[in-house]
Amino acid sequence: MSENAATATTPLLQITDLEVGFTTQSGVVPAVRGVSFSIMPGENLAIVGESGSGKSTTAQAIIDLLPGTGKVTGGSILFDGTDLTTLNASGIQRVRGSQIGYVPQDPMSNLNPVWNIGFQVRETIEANTQLRGQDAKKRVIEVLEEAGLSDPGSRLRQYPNQFSGGMRQRVLIGIGLSARPKLLIADEPTSALDVTVQRRILDHLGTLTRDYGTSVLFITHDLGLAAERAEKLVVMYKGKIVEYGSSQEILADPQHPYTKRLVAAAPSLASRRIQAVRNDEEESGALAPVTRDISIVERAEAREASAAGDLIEVKNLTKVYQIRQGGFRKTDFTAVDDVSFSIPKGTTTALVGESGSGKSTVAKMVLKLEDITSGSITFDGKDVGTLPRSELLSFRRRVQPVFQDPYGSLDPLRSIGSTIAEPLLIHGIGDAKSRRATVRELLEQVSLPSSTELRYPNELSGGQRQRVAVARALALNPEVIVLDEAVSALDVLVQGQVLDLLTKLQTELGLTYLFITHDLAVVRLVADNVCVMRQGRIVEQATTDEVFDSPKQDYTRELLEAIPGGNFEFGRL
């Protein structure tokens, strides 16, 4: 914290009794109720809570970006001595961007797909600073480099669809920081980032806090990030604050029952793999007390003894893209380079690594959504790359995806009920009545109320949309589910519920999972085997315990060491 921040006595941001509501046909529905907290210059504060608790709504209210019919119905928001709730549209525009930066949660829906990255960053810089021409272009390269984007100068002409989810998130972070704001509101700023880039971004935010007196308001479900990077913590539940104070004190010794549940559900490097048991074993109580402590090696041996062999086998897989350089010039880019691994039936294999390492590209080739340049993928004895069109529908019923971006993978014009029922309709399963009953069962499985079937994607939070995507993937009772960052948008409680559900289904139905993720703590909970990818190649693969307890490669050790709050003992008091 800077010297000025240390001696400051007046908060940069002071929120008092904030009330936010959304107008519906039945009246105003309160979303934020009586929220009060403050942020000093140069201070970091984190707001945590489950999806729908009011975290993002509180942040959006500060800069008048509430969606739809949302509006501030009470209270005050003092920023640098000015009540933002009293400003007109032009007044709030002068504050937004230049004095208060904002990093939204969903990178794909917040970047224009028809404009290149350089134009979008430059537009923000020119709108909020005095820089123009070559000075503005130079600043574009600087902010993208600061945000952790490699070789930013050569990426200015590329478009959002040519970037991975993590790379798009880095662009948004660069845009939010471009004008050196006094306050940065970061809504899940690192949820799409691998841990090494996450650490670089958070270190950069720490530098801003120290050198420029920039304050950061984190909206996050990552308790490790809150413990390591924020001095203060706000815990929200159903639109209200249930705990507020020192982040480390609250997370080490939570007082409210809801906070205790959050802390208990937080995955860490000390976690063991979730182990589901049959209902009769649960009822007997014989296995329940020790299910989470059973050795992963013992489970792997048991599965190998009962398994019929490898369900998926990847051999020397390579994917080369042609990148347009301008005009008619193109250059080859190898996204996946000679990758080989296998997945035994009924087990979970995790692909981990930095954003852009090729994880999602491998997943798309396994799903036959991308063509294979060379090598092979074998599923149940058949070569996926040579499957005739007549067998594709059957293949897709057996292998289902859950993609990284829940908003981009859900049709905004379809209700949630019709979205989940769509695979059943396409594959001719059941009638309208039975499909609706199946939809309600699936919604219950992913902890969403049955009334959700009548709502639309834009009416749901990011975490709720991801749960819908999981429900849709489960609709056809597939044999394999490819999960591409499937729980990255979920708060820890719902994340735990979804992971428990996936583990239970795997045990009951013999499902096989390919789990693509950058969250190594989650890998510890769900994976039997781990493949670590870097720059398109697998640099280490072994059982989960071997990778976590005795990593062989320096890169793997760097990934483990970069986990936010990895050494923090939650609920230790």
C-alpha cells in the first residue's frame, strides 16, 4: 500500500445502505438490500458469495451498468466525495473508464466479434485519455503486455474468436486498466485464467495498488484469491452482507453459518479426490466417514481390474492452423503438437496447463468439432477422425460436451427448458410430457429451481448458465463427457455440488470424463490421472497424487506454486 494510502482517512468509495431492485410484472424485486462497506485509497476488497447473492449487481450499481430494469432504489455511493447515484448519464460517463475501470465477467459477450483486438483496446484508450495516433498504439501494446498477453504487437489485428477464453479475459483486463483508474472493479477477473497468468495479473494489480494508489474491488468465488490479495472481505448471501472485515481473519475463523459452509467447500491442494459411494453403503454408514480419504492409487487399481480397457486413446495428435497475416499471406501455427494419452473407461483424466496451451483444441478434436491434422483419436475401438457422417449422430449421443463459455453455448432466444430438452428432441427420445419431466429432474440435479425452465440465458447469472450447460450435457445419459472449464464460473458451494454430482454419476453410470481446467485444486478433487500441457505438448502425465506430491517438471511445480492462497489454512481457528 502506498504512503498516501496508508495516511488517508477518507474512503475512496463509501457505500451506505445500498438498495437495488429489478422491476417485474409483479412489482420491484429486491436484489441488494442494505449493503454498506468502504474502500480506502490503495486498498483491495473482495466480495464473495454464491451466484445470485448480489455480488455483481452491487458492482454494476456503482458505475450505473445494471442490466435491464435494474435501478438503485435507496442508499448512497460516494466515490471520491461525489454521490454517483445523483449523477446524470454524461456525469457517470466522465467517471466510468477514466476514474473507475471495469473488468466484466464474460469475455466473449463483452468483446465485439467484428472488430480486431487492437481497435477495441485503442478505442477505450482514446475515449478515456488524451493519447492519440502512435502514442495510443504504443499504449495499446503496453496494456496488453501488462495484462499477460504474449507478443501483443503481433496480435493487434486478430479477432476475439482467434483467442482462447483466457486470452480474451486478458484483453478485458488490459481495457479496464488502460486509463490508470483510481478504482478497478474486477468481476471474476481471473476465473478464465491459468494460475501462472493469474499470478502475473494479480501481481500487476498489486503494483498498481502500491505505486499509483489504485484500489481494487474484486468480485470473486475464489476464496484463495480473497485470502491472498484482499485486505478486506465482504460475504454476501441473498442480497445482504453477512460478514465484513479482515479477509484473513474471516476465512481463518468464519462466524456466520453461510461463511462456514463456503470455507468448508473451498478446494485446496490438501483436498483428496471426491469418492462417491452407493446408496446402500451410505445408508449403512460403514463407508461414509472415510470416503474422501481413500487412496487414489487403490481406487485406480480397482478400476483397472474392472475396466474393459481404454475407452479413448489419443496417439501423436497434431493440429495446425493457418493464421492470416494480412493480404494473402498465411503462416502455420501448431496448436497441438504430437500429443498422446489414453483414458480408461469409468475414470477421469484432466488436461491442465496455461491458456493457449492446446487443452481446448484437444477437447474439440475428441468431440470431432475440429479436424485432425495428423495422428489419431480412437473411441471404443473406432477412429474418430474417419467416422462417416451416418455414424456422427450416434457418436455425439455417446460423447457430450460442456463448454467453457456458458453464455456463448446457450441460444439466447431459447428458454432454458427448451435448451435442455433440445438434445432429447433431436435424438427422438420421449414425448413432450416426458421430456419436460426429464428437464425438471436435470434442473434439480444441478441445484436450479424448476421455474428456471421458463427463463432465458440473459436472466441468469454466469454460474447459473454453467449449471444449465451441465444439465443439457447430462440429458442423453452419455458415456463420455468432455468438460471444458465446466466449473470455472461457479461459486465454491455450487462447484462442490456439481463435482459431487459428476462423481456420483460416474460411479453409478460408469461415465468417463475428460476434464479441461486451469484450476489445479479442482483437479485434485475429481481426476484420477493428469496430463500437463505447455505450448501444445504434454510435458508431464501421471496419476493425480504423483503429479501433486512429486512433480517431475519445473513447469508443473510453477503451476502448483502459483495457486492463490495455496498455503492458506482455511478455517484453521
